[in-house]
Amino acid sequence: MGIVAYKGAIADMDQAIVLSLTFTAAYYSRGLLKMELGLTESGLLDSNKANEPGDTDIFEGINIYRN
């Protein structure tokens, strides 16, 4: 995956987070993508956000499509 693809994927995760602030899978995925680009501090912040108490519905994105 090239840098452009990573940046596009990060933009997709940004949009998912805008749509659902508690979509922990998006924070986690964005964190991993940022770390792959060398943005370690920012990536860790996102990963930590995904682990915050109250933000535990990691399958929220799947549930949107089952309603």
C-alpha cells in the first residue's frame, strides 16, 4: 500500500469518526495507519482513544448495516 493509499484510508477513517464519534474501530484503524506513516504520537493518541471506557462498541460499523 502506498503513501497515497494510506492517506486516503486515513481520510475515510476521519469521515467515519465524524459520522460516529464512538466508532472505536475507526480510531483504532486510523491509529495503525498513522503509525505506518511514521506519525507515531498521533497514531498512539488514536489507539488510546479506541480504548477509552465507554467507547467499547467496536462492532458499531457492522451494526449500522444490519438495521
